Amino acid sequence: MRHIIFIFAFLFLTSTGYSQSVEEHFTSEEYYTRGVNKIHHKDYQGAISDFTNAINIFPKFAKAYSHRGITEYNMKDYDEAITNYSKVLELEPTYSRAYFLRGEARISLNDFREAISDYTKAIELNPTNASYFSAKGVCYSKMEDYFNSIECYHKAVKFNPADYSYWDKLGYSCL
């Protein structure tokens, strides 16, 4: 008799919606953490889903937008990456890395002028980051504006003289 009551109780609870998956109780931070782990395992679709769930729970979760942008970038969906980085900047306008990442996506679309604008803003916020100067120099090189590219690479070398890739870029721009 106990088994029959248990079976009816189980059927009642599962058919009326009382059984919810554990996932429905995740916090935005848990979805975010899971999404980051999925990036590391190259499960980009799963990561995007988790970051989207985190954002749905907490719409001002800038880190989730940022990592969703990184994931979109890794999937070569540069327009979506730009959209996500723009949202990060709407929420945190002084986050220099978001300007840098958006610039990287814009370079991938050959939108060098907008990329330069993003790198310029990143440099304003973090004026000693050699990577930002180098990226800006790449844009100028692609536009065949070697005077400005050399200036950017000089600054990259100044702030990180141990990185030989900056020296290489400087040398190629001088040829």
C-alpha cells in the first residue's frame, strides 16, 4: 500500500510542476561561472546560453556581457561581440578592457577608424598599457599610416620593452 501511495504522490508532484530542475535555481553568478568554464572547454554555444541566463536574472551584470562578447568573438560573430562590449561600456564606461576588446572585434571587421577610436579611449583610461598602443599601431599599419603606427609602437616598447613583438612591429613599420 505504501508503494502505491508513493507512486501516486510522485506522479502528482511531477505532473503539477512541483519538480523543478536544479538549474532553475541557479543564481546569475552560478550561470556566469558555468559559462566561463564552458569557454575553457570550447563549448561556446553552452557558454552563450549560460551568460544569457545570467543576464536575464541580473540585467546589469557587466562581466556576463563581457564574457558573452568574448565568446561571440571566439565564434567569429564580431557584430554580436561589439553589441555585448557596447553594453558593458553602457554599464561601466570606465572599463578600459571593454574598449580594447570592442576595438579587436572592429579590426576583425576591417573597421579601423572605429577600432582606433576604441583604442584611444582605452588608452585614455589606462595610459600605460602597451597592448592598447600596439593594437592601435596595428590599425594604423593596416591603413598604411606608418607615421602614427611607429608612434604607437614606440609607446608600446616604452611601457613593455621586454615584449619583442612590439619591437618587431616597430621595425616592420620603419621599413
